[in-house]
Amino acid sequence: ARHDLAIKMFSKAVALDELNAAYHYNIASSYQVLNRPQDAIAHFRKAIALGMSAKDVEDFIVQNPVTATCFDRIAAK
């Protein structure tokens, strides 16, 4: 729930290691929650371009807060 702080921290992490796909994925997730789709898309694309494998993407998708909420609603039904 502290996505502004997450963006600040992951921005620093990306600046130190811009080739880390996980950093890009995580900052994109926070941008998505804060309704900043263009920023989110740019970082999701970068994560994929950096070779995030299908398995990695699946693991990260499940961790995404928006996706997790959807999964919780599905499980509740």
C-alpha cells in the first residue's frame, strides 16, 4: 500500500542496475496501482525485453496487487 515509496526505491534500484528485469516489473506494478498506465507499460515492456521468462512472468503476475485482488475474488466465489 506504499506504492509512492516503492516507486521512489525502485527508481533508485533501476538507476543502479537498469538491466534487472525484476526491478522494472516491480516498479511497473506500483505504477499500475497508482493508475499511471504509460509508466507501467514502459517498465513491463522493459522487463520482458530483458528476458523475463514465462515462468518468471507468471510468478510476478501472481504477486501483482491488482491481479492478487482478482484472484481473491475468484477464490471467494
